[in-house]
Amino acid sequence: MRIIVILAFIGILASLASAGVYLMRDKGTTNRTVNALTVRIGLSIVLFLFVLLAHHMGWIQSTGF
């Protein structure tokens, strides 16, 4: 479970970094920044839904904080 979450976070950060690179390099002339940010949002939503499913299925337990 931890590996899946860590890989998702790495993917989110990589997408965010690539969006920053595209923003600096392209100066707004292409849609690559928007596409990279769209991928980041999609990965974030999938990760959130996966954590909800894992909690519902009992794969992870809440700590009560």
C-alpha cells in the first residue's frame, strides 16, 4: 500500500515539475503546461479515491487523530 501511495506522489511531483519546466521554456506558446497540470490533477484525484477505497476495504486503518 505504501509503495503505491509513494509512486503516486512521485508521479504528482514529476508532473508538477514538468509543468514548471514547460512554463519557463515555452513562455505560454503551447499547451504542454496545461496538459501537465491536467495530468497532475487527475493523479491527485485517483490517489484520493484510492485512499478512500483502501480505507473502506479495510486495507488501511485511521489513526483517530
